[in-house]
Amino acid sequence: MPETTQDLTALADDHLNAARADAHGRSARLLVHDGPLRQSVIALTSGSALDDHVTPPAASLQVLRGKVRLTTEAGGEHLLAAGELWAVPKERHGLLAVEDSVVLLTAVTATA
């Protein structure tokens, strides 16, 4: 766990700038790694995506900046804007940046 507080606004700025400079329009950093708990900041430029992937046992997505679309294997779509928090469905899912966006992903990678 980090010994200091994390400035999410500054991290969002830094990673969005890095994503804009990245050929794939992405930038991410693991902020918290404590046992099964993970928290990551992920920045995506408009139109960039994280392709469908397996869901951890539990996860939530908080949009810090911008607007994203979470898609599910079953065909569900959830449009999320800055300030919104969503429990990630327990099925394969993907994430598309509708506009330049930064999210905070909280995941539990194992269960007792």
C-alpha cells in the first residue's frame, strides 16, 4: 500500500498526457497492491479501447474524467461519465473511451 496519499487529479492529468503521446492512446499505473486488492489509474484517448477481457472476482470502475462505454459479452452497454461509479459486471467486458478519459479501477483478484 502507498505510504503517502495519491493526488488523483494530478495522476489523471499525467496519465492523460501520457496516453495522448502513446501510439495506442493508453496509459496506466498500479496505485495500490495490497493482498488481493488492486487499484489502477487508466487513461484512454477518445476512441481507444481495452478489448474484452476476463472479469476479476469483484471490481468497480470510477470515472475521474471524460466519458467511457463499458460493454459486456452479453451485449450490454453502460455509458459512464466523470463522477460516476459502476460495479463491473461478472462477465467478459471491454472499455471504450467516448472522449479522452481517465478511470480508477478497483479490483479484488482473489476470494477467500
